[in-house]
Amino acid sequence: VEHVKVEITSPVPPEPKREEPVREIPPYRIVGEAFNSYVFIDLGEKMLVVDKHAAHERIIFEQFKKIMDKGEQASQMLMLPVKISFTREEIAALESYRAEIESAGFTFESEENAVNVQSFPIGIEASAITDIFGEFATGLLTDSASVDITRQFAFEKALYQASCKAAMAEAAVTPELAVPVLVSVLPEVSRISPIVESTRAEQELSSGR
């Protein structure tokens, strides 16, 4: 009789999921609002001035990045595709970055001189799709020709420009929406010196940094 030795091994436990670092929101107080465009925030010994439109641009950009980083496409289908006319060169640029564009929550089909956008990320207005793809096409076509710009940087630059097009008018962005997100995604806020650096903070926020 042949004896067969059977080894029983314990199953390998799955690797724990890496939790995203929690961005701490420093204590703040909304002091006031000016011209329906700027929000003044008291951060204790510091004052922060937020351009509401720039804030919404940053919010949308962070939303795009979150979708891409998690690989979870939170998209909504269009009843009828949005058809956008482009040159063949622009369509080629969009096709070359199809994986990145789709990872941001969009799906589209290409024709000879147009693309048909079939779905777009939740939280984006459908009316902004044409402008967003216009920024994608223009930015990617221009930057892809540069040997000094990496593929990732080219797409993130186009993505931010698209976020600018998708941002609502200043009046539509409430301080309650803009302030917590901006304060949490800008770690440099905690390093702003009192009064002296408030102008620099406004400039950085206005440029989306």
C-alpha cells in the first residue's frame, strides 16, 4: 500500500485594503462673503480668501481624481449621445488617451470627424460635456507633441482645464460647499502666515493650486 503524505496548509489571508489617509480639516469660521464671488474664512491666526469659482474647479478636479484613483466609474448614461465635431488630429489625440478619459468616468465612440459621448461622471452637468471634451482634445493634442511633458502630466493638465469648464458660476457655489473641500485639500493652508500671506493664498486658490 502506497502512503501519500498530504500537507494541509492554512489559506493565505487577503491583504488588508489600504485606507486612504484622512485629510484633517482645521477649525474654521466663515466670516463673510463679498461680491458673491469671494468667501472670507477665519482660521484662528490666519485669514483665507477663497474664490468660489476656483473652489468649484478644484472640487470637480478632486472628484475626477478620486474616480480615477479608485477605479470606480460613477457614471450616468445619456438618453441620446452628445455628438461633438473634431478634426481628425483631435480625435486621434482623444483615442490615444481613451483609457484615461474613460477612467475619469466618460465613455465615447469615435467617428471620422466627431465623437459621440455616451456617459459622463455623476456630479457633472450634461451641458458641460461639449466644453470638457473640447478641452481634452485641444490640451491633449498640444501637449502630446511636447517631448518635455509626460503622458500623466499632459492628461492631468487637460483634466484640470476641463474642470474649469465644468465649474458652475460663482453665484451657484455656496460657501458651505466650497470651504470644507478647499480647506481639506490644501495642506499649505496650515502654513500660511497671518495677514501677510493672505494675498498669496488668494492667488493660489484662484489658480487652482
